[in-house]
Amino acid sequence: METLSLDEALDRGTIVTDFHATDKESVFRELSQRLHDCGYIESVDAFVEAIHEREAQGATGIGEHVAIPHGRSETVKKNGIAIAILHDEIEWESLDDTGAKVVVLFAVGADDAGSKRHLQLLSMLARKLGKEEVVSDLLKAGSVDDVIAALTKD
């Protein structure tokens, strides 16, 4: 399996800042459309359905205003990450009962290779999101460059 770095996994086309979302659905739709437009998924509707299936299994908010939902589906052509920095916090089930302002959505292929790459990317991002400074920088990010800088600095 090819090793993927976080730098390689971040796609400027799938990152949005200052997004005015009112609920989870609008975040899922926006990020799924971006994944579609950048060639990661074939169908926005099928992918959003896969996200909802996963959401029904348990909370994807990890606390500190960060959520990491994902969808595993046949519609995923290649694994990818889409990130939304929200203008305002929205309701989201989380481990610390906070809503979400940073949403990192994973698109995961349905095959075993897709799952292994997903775990690799999730592990890299979890290490980053475990750092208070990174989360603080993401919460303040006003541009795609800010998001990439927050996630790629040492």
C-alpha cells in the first residue's frame, strides 16, 4: 500500500472557510459537492447517504468543536478529505457536548485498500487534532492557506 502524507491528502478544492451552515446536512452537502467536483466521489446523493448511515452509529464530534464524520461507499473513487471551517458553531453530537465549528469529512472507498488508507489518514489527522494549538488555529482559520498551514506545521 502506498503511503500518503497529510500534505498530499489536503486538496485546496475540498476546503471551505467561513462557511455559513445552519445544520449538519448543509455541511454534508457542501463538502460532498466539493469532493464530487474534485473527482473523489461519483454521486453526491449516494455519498451523503453513506455519511448518514455512519452518523446513525454514533457521535462523530470528538470535542473541542471538531467533528470528523465519514462515509464509506462504492461511490468513492479515491479516498479524500474535505474540511469546513464554519462561520458559527452548529449542533453536533460530541464527546464533550460541544457543537462543531471544524468539520473534517473523510471519503472512504468500500474496498479493503480504501479502509486501510482511511485509517492511515485518520491517524495522521488525529495526531494533529490532538494538539490544542492546531485546533485553535483551525477555529481562527480565515482562508484555505490558514487551514493547510495549521494542519501541516510541525
